[in-house]
Amino acid sequence: MPTDNTDVIAILNDLIATCIDGVQGFRDAANAMTGPGIQTLFSTRARSIELAKSELQELVRRLGGEPSDSGHAAASVHRGWINLKSVLTGKDDDAIIAEAERGEETAVNHYRDALRQALPADVRSIVEDQARGAQQNLDVVRALGRSESAARRFAREEDRTEPPNPR
């Protein structure tokens, strides 16, 4: 266990940056999606991550630190990719979902890295809860990707089959 809170604050600030990235990524993805149900799902995910960020910021303050107020530099590139991809592909939901999945994989990895570190028990408990939330987000996005992909494959196959002859 660290003798002061510097290491723990750094770990928590990395997770805050991860949350900022996730909130912005889900909001960007929601705005780029064409299906209103998916837009709502992504907006709801953004709000839940916003709550996690606030919880982490409070922990950092309680430990005597200053909470991070920006995301990771690489995530801004990721968000830009989502925006570019949505414009170039005519708001291709499958491509946007794939990018959201990639973003959530990154978030899960940040939480896993944090949990490999020495954390006070109360902090560890919160980080573990949030790690489960990040994994849940990833699972939801993956399932969404599979269902959207399956629906599109089915529609393409339906388009290729000729309707039965009415005679």
C-alpha cells in the first residue's frame, strides 16, 4: 500500500480520464447513430459513466488531490475517428458500434490495470464496482453489434431471395 495518496490519486485520475473519454465517446456515438433505440441506449450509458466519473472525482478530493478534468489524448483521436467514420460511411451504425466496442475494451483494460495496483479497501471496492459497469457496457455494445449485424445479414438474405410465385 502506498505511504501517501499520490499513487492512488494518479490511478483514480487515470480512471476519471477514462470516464471522460467514455462519456464523450458514447455521446458522439449516440449522435452519429441512425436508430433512435440505439441512440437512447448510448445516451443512457453516457449518463451512467458520468455518475462513475463524479464518484471518482469525489474520491480524489477526499484523498486530498485535484481531479482530472480531461480525457486521454488517444481517446480524442478515437472520437474523431467515430465522427469521420459516420460522415464517410453515411452514419454506418455497424462501424460506429465497432468503434464503441473498441472504446469500451480500452476502458475495461484501464480498470483492470487499476485493480492490479495497491488500493485502499474502500477505493478498491468502488473501482471494482465500476470495473463491473465497464464490463457490462462492453457486453451490451458487443451484443448490440452482434444483433445489428445479424439483422442486417438477414435483411440482405431476404433481399436476395425471390418472392414465391403467386401462381
